[in-house]
Amino acid sequence: MINEQNLNSLSGANVVDSDGHKIGTVGQIYVDSDSGRPSWATVKTGLFGTSESFVPLEQAEETGGDLRVPFSKDFVKDAPRIESDGELSEAEEDELYSYYRDSSRSGGAGDDFAENGTGSDFGAGTAGTTGVGTGTTGRTFVDDADRDRGRGVGGDDAMTRSEERLNVGTERVETGRARLRKYVVTDHETVTVPVEREEVRLEREPITDGNAGDALDGPDISEAEHEVVLTEERPVVDKETVPVERVRLDTETVSDTERVEADVRKEEVELDGDADGRRGV
């Protein structure tokens, strides 16, 4: 008979079927808050214990550290799938009891389960006797964490105090974009360029012994012409494109600090009771 005294020994124990074959390990236990007696246990099955099946503890017994149930391995693994999240509704419990009472599938174990009195009472489906949880539901759910910390049924002489710690990191997010774009503008420039030109100037020189020969050469009276070509410089404008500089975009990292605030919870332990803390001599 499984009772509240041997709950601690069942934590993580192997669950074996009526032939001694291992079904899985004990995951969670549900106890009746009125009587304190264990009613249901979940069995972790499948690869790495990823699946859980409910099994009743009415006909179960502890044998050599194992939890033996009067059902076959396949029968327990095929039980209705119900989430073991601490909430077992009346309809879900009725479904489980109906499944385990089916003697044609349980190999006769369902007959004994239905005849022991408690099976039919639990199958009645009243809210005050079949719920899971506390208060109006009438049953208490005990998981592995509660047993380990001494908050549920049983436990050792110490409890674990926990607290939340604030872990702050950084993440890089996009805050904006910068583009490098070039465009054409037109400026008007004025440049002063020096230029030269030729002008005609009339020069007269008197007849001297030095130029008398040139002056008397030719007829005495005649008509003649003499032509001089005049030149000047004019500004010539030409444009060429030349590279003047290279421009690129770059980024730089600037370090700064920001204040982060958050609420964290922690557990405190206090002594409550009438125990006298004085030591005898």
C-alpha cells in the first residue's frame, strides 16, 4: 500500500508492471488533500522520459525500491494522454478511471481496481473529491521540486532558498543608415588672362648721311604703298576633368553607459514556532 510516509522514496523510482518489466520512472504524484493518501502517479516513458502516463496508486505497492502496479507495460503506456500540469479535471479523472476499470484491456486488474471501494468513490466525479490542486478542487499536487525542497509532502530537514539574479547583456540593433552620394553643381568662375596686340605707330626720321642712299633710291615723285600685318592675342577657354580627392564612408564605435533597472525576487527564510533556541550546559 502506498501512503504518505513512503512518498519520498518514490521520487524518481522505477515503475514496473505486473510481470516485473520496467515501464518508466515516477514523475509526479497526486495526493488527496482530505485523506493525505496518494491517488495518482505519472510515469515517464519514451525516449529520455519525454512522455508521461497516469497510473492509479490504489493497487500499487513498493517492492525493493520499485513501484509495482497491477497493469501491463503496454496498458499503462496506452493510457489516455493528459497533460500533467497540476490540473486534472473531473472529466479527465473519470476518463482515466474508466480506462483502468476495463478488465478486457487490463488483463483482469481492472476488476480488483473497481471492487476496492475507493475506485468507485473516486469515479463518482464530485468536485470536492476528484479535483487536482488546492481549495475547491480537493486534491494536492506534489511534484519533484516540492519534494526536493521540503515544501510538499515529506522532505528532509533543510530547504533550498532561491533568488532571481539580473543578467544584463547587449544586443546590436540598426539605428539608421548613411549614404554617400555625389551630384553636379555649376560654379561661375572669372579668370584674368594677360593678352598682347599690335598697333600701328607712325614714325618719322630726318634724312641723314646714313640713310640718304635709301631715301634717294627710286623716282623723284611717285605713288607707293607699304603694308604691315597687325596681330593680337585672344583668350582661349578649354575645360578638362581631373580627380581631386577620394571620399568614403566609415564608422567608429563610441562607448557610453546606460542605466538598466528591473525588479528581481528572492526567497527569505524565517523561523516560526515555539522552539527554545537556548542550549543546555
